[in-house]
Amino acid sequence: MALRVPTQKNLLGPLAISVRWILGSLVGTRKPFNPSASVASRVSSLSNLLRWATYNSKPSDVGTRLFKQFHHELKKSANRHGELYHETFRAISLKKGRLLSHATTMAASQQYPLEPFPLLDQLAHEPSRVQVSNVALPTLDRLEATIPAGLDAKSVGSEWFKSFVAAVDKKDASAASELFLEDAFWRDMLSLTWEFRTFQGQKTIAKFLSATLDESGFSKLTLRSDSVVLQPIAPDLAWIQGIFDFKTKVGLGFGIFRLVPTSSGQWKAYMLYTNLEGLKDFPERIGALRDMVPNHGQWPEKRRREINFEDSEPAVIIIGGGQSGLDVAARLKVLGVPTLIVEKNARVGDQWRGRYEALCLHDPVWYDHMPYIPFPPNWPTFTPAPKLADWLEFYAHSMELNIWLSSTVQTVKEVPGKWWSVTVKRGDGTTRTFTPRHVVFAQGFGGGTPITPTYPGMGTFKGKLIHSSLHKSAKDHVGKKVVRIAHDIARDHYEHGVEVTMYQRSSTAVVSGKKGLPILFNGVYWEEPIPTDLADRISASFPNRFLRVLHRRVTNAIAEADKDLLEGLKAKGFRLTFGEDNSGFFPLFWKRGGGYYLDVGASQLIIDGKIKLKSGGQISHFTEESVVFEDGSSLPADVVIFATGYGKPLNLLKEVAGEEVAARTKPIMDLDAEGEANTYWRFSGVEGLYHMMGNLALCRFHSKHLALQIKAKEEGIHGKRYED
């Protein structure tokens, strides 16, 4: 039954209203409930109505208080409802434990209704299914606050910071947590927890600080006074942001706080971020710490011996020489940790060089820089894959990274006291076994193993069936009919005069490169308004669970800008999605690494009918000359190109390290309950075993986190990981 509840502008004290509403429903005096309904059905409805009560109540307002007020309200109604009161209350009492548990659980996560976005539901093939979240934006309406005219943001931020520093210096976790909003966030990357953790709520933050303030040595907090500014985000959303530096027992840290106003006029922290930047006694060997000794004629031989590890063994072996492996190796290089990359391809960059020739990145150049060597200022906004391949090769040579090409890891075995035994087979057929203390799997999505589905009749199909990873050029298919399951290769075929039909298996999120990407990256990565390192930290300072809610507004803004394009796609039968909660492609990236398209032209070709579209319906079988779908329709085809992704990330681990090690590894992909990425860049569940993956931006930023963990282990200064 659909629930219709009264709208309350003031959500600070809705309990009494909720109780009277629920009471009226139970005794049959409120629509939409039938007065003649059984008591059992009315009591059953209580569970659903409790959801609304707890969405709009503070945690202290639920639980026993709720049932005491029920008793009071029911007793007042006894004269009017007679036996119905007694029967209803008895039924409630029988279910009290379960309902109390439900109410308490709901309140603990403090559920909030999500603001509606009619345009997104109108454009989507299916409207948003998720209507609530345990995260609410700190809007002025929700906080019952205003931004005073003439606000001195620097003074407010500085005074809050002084109070925060005083509490930290006294190791007073309770006093520190009182400076936070009740549902505030603290996100830490390694500095206090040696983990990636996001804590929400005053009590959770207080518990975390009680356990880590002394243990971590969180101290010497210094405010960057020029960084404190008021940031208006929207008419109903603003905060004061400040940046600070700090130290721990072993590390140097970077922090960001964001303060919001409250109804009392006091400003409190809604978000705080702490990040491990470096190790105090083991700085990166860059800048003034670079090698200052002249090298006369010795460099070629020195590099040859280093690459072949003729005089030493690597402390770290990295499996995979794409951007993720190169970034980690570069970070470890400047930290002085001997590292070997094992790459199966013949050249660095072949992961990109061997793809189809029309492949081009859809992320802008300002988002894609690599550590230490940014792209030159004349680099194109969107990088062609062959150009990126050559850059990776140049990068590996310039950073003097040790790489064995045309080589594969045969086995990875745990050895007590030595951590790992790793056997590597080189291109010339020789093998060598190392005993590194750390192994990093950086093989990309699914270890590069393509997944090709099987359907009845494929064996009798007279045409060509290939996975997109094996497709090279549309020129190979001139004069043929091609069925393709994604965008860019379809566009490539059209531009070569090939008749192409794009088969859309499921709904897709679409963001235009012309209008959507500038909105998405504005202020951080579009035209480099701030240094890339600072942009990375500002982006990371937003907890992912908060971003998911904020991104609903961003998604709506992008949809408004892209409205003509999206309406044109929908009119052609293209199935659009904005995610199950209208947060756009943000969760799709973390969960699947796909399901979205950053449009650079294929969408308009679909609208114009230049790329034909078959949307919906699963493939049933193949005939000799066509693809037949479950709805009975068919497409004649000479070539079918599958863009069906790659195998699971754990597949290669199982292959070389065995089922037992894989079973001890934590889940990979998606986000955990706190909104942190599962396993990547952090403790995998198996000591000395790490996983690295991501786009160029994520690899740039998190490669440093992974390298710092390894360096700290190497030097014996890695602290205890915080666990609840």
C-alpha cells in the first residue's frame, strides 16, 4: 500500500505528529487505511509508518519514548474507541520488541527522504527506486540556520580551529567531537588509522578519536590561514572550508575541514579529512633531495644491472605495467624501495596501443596527469590511445623504472619469514625466483581476460564473432553489416561507411563531453583552476556516501544542460538511467566500472539515425546470418562485436597464488559500508599482498598511499590498523 504522510517543514520535533498520525491509522480514523481493516493489518502498517517517523526524528526521539507516547495517546482515545484501543495496544505490545528494534536501527542510521528530481525520473527508462538515504545534505533549511550578512569566515574558521586544536592537544576526544554536527563525517586516509576509513556521527567520531589520538600522535596542527573561505555551493548550501597541516608519530599530514551554521549561530564541522602525505624520516628523493652526483659514462651499465637485479633483489614485485603499475613503481622509486614490474606485453603501453585504433580517452587532460611528470601544455583535451601508449613508455624510461617485458609471473607462494616466493618467466624462456616482501597486482580490470558470452547457434553463424578487445579497425568491416554492443566502435564504423546497429543490453547513463563534463569537473580539474595535487585532495576530502547524495544535484544539473541530447536519445528508444537513486554514473563506476557513456559524438549519430539502435531484449540465439532476440525480433549481421567486459579481478590471483590466498583476500570492487573502495590501495586481508587499479586520476593519487604503506612496512614504522 502506498503511504501518504503529511509534509513537515520543521523536522526537529515531528514525533508527536507522527504518533498521532500512526494512532489515527491504527484505529481507522486516517486515510488511506480502511476503518474496517483488521487490527493485525493496522499493526502491520505501524512498521511502515515508523519508517517515516524515524526518517524525520533525531535518534533520541525514538525507541521507548515512542511507545510511551503511543500508550498516552491511545489511552486518551479509549473512551471513543473502546475495545479497539485495548485490542490494538495488546497487538502492539506483542510486536513491541521487533518494532522497537526496527525503530532503533532506522534511527541509528538516521534515514532521510531524498529530494525529488522530476526531470531525471521523466528521462529515465525506469524512475529512481531509492527514495531515502542515511546521509542528508547540511542545507540551511535542515539546520534551521542562515548565513549572516557580512560574515567574517576567516575569523569563524580560525576560532573553530583553535577550539579543535585545544581538544586534540588535550587528547579530549569528547570535546573534539562536540565541535562536529551530529551527523558529521571524518574521513581518514592512513594518517590516524593506517587504513581508509570514514566515520559518521559524533559518537562514532568520539570513539575513533579515543582510540587513535594518543596512538597516532596526531599533533602540531597548523592552519593555512589564507585557505579559510566561505564557499556557497547552492542557494541552500554553503560551508566554510579551511586547510591545515599536521604531524603524527611517523608521518606528515594534510587536512581539510568544512563548517556549517547551526540554529544557535554556532558553526560546527560537517566534514573533516585527514591524509597521510609522507613519512617524516623517509622523504621522497625529489627536488633538493635528488641525486646530485655527476655520472660520467656509468649510467647505461648501472641501469642495465638495476633492471636485471644483478646485485640485489626487489623488495616489491608489481604484476602489470599499465598506468596503475607504473604509478606505484614511480612512487616507490623516489622512496628508495627496489621494485620490479613484470609486464606480459612486448612494450610498455601495449595495453593501449593494441586496442582499436579509434579509441580515445573521455576524461580531460587536466584530470589525467601522472605523478611527477604532467602532460605538456599543448596536450589535447582528450588523449588518443596510441598517444597515451607512447607516453607511458616515455614515462617508464624517464622515471627509470625496472620492467621485465614479455614476461609473466608463474607462481606466487607465501614463504614464512620471507613473505613471498615469486617465479617469473622471461620472454627468452628463462625463469627466476625472487623472495619479495610485497606483491602488487596491477593487472587492470579482470586481469585483462575478456569475457565472451555463448548463445545457441553461434557455431553455425557464418559471420565473424569477436570481443571488442580484439577489434582493431572499422576498415576491416567495410561493406558488411555490424552489430555492436557499445558506442565508440559503432561511431568508428559509421565514419568508415559501415552499416552498424548498436545493441543496448541495459540502460545507460550518458553525460556529454561538451556540456556535462565541464559541470562535473568545474573548479577542480577543468582548465586546471588549482594545482592537480590540491585538486586530488579536495576531491578525496568528500566522503563517498556524502558525494552520492550531492551527486544527485550534479546529475540533475548535467541533465538540464544535456536535456536536448537526452530527450533525443529517449525518443529513439535509447534506455537512459541515472542510477537507482539518481546519483548518476558515480556508483556505476565503483560497482561495475561501466554502465555509463561520456559522450563525444556517438549519441547524436544515434539520434540522427546514422547509428541504428536495438534497445532492450536479450539475445536468444544465432542463425547462420542473424542475431535473434527473446522478443522474436532479429538483426541480420556479418560481424558481431561483443563489448561484454573482462573477468573478475581475483581470477589472476587464484591462478598464480591459489584458492587459499584468494579466499583470504577481502572483496574487490564496489564500496564498503563506509563508502571506501574495497581492497584497492589498502590492506587486502593478506599481509604483503596489494591490489592497484583505477583510471589515471585515481592511480595518480592512491599510488602514493600504497607506496607509503609499503615503505612504512619496510622501515618498521607501520602502525596498527584501527579496527572498531
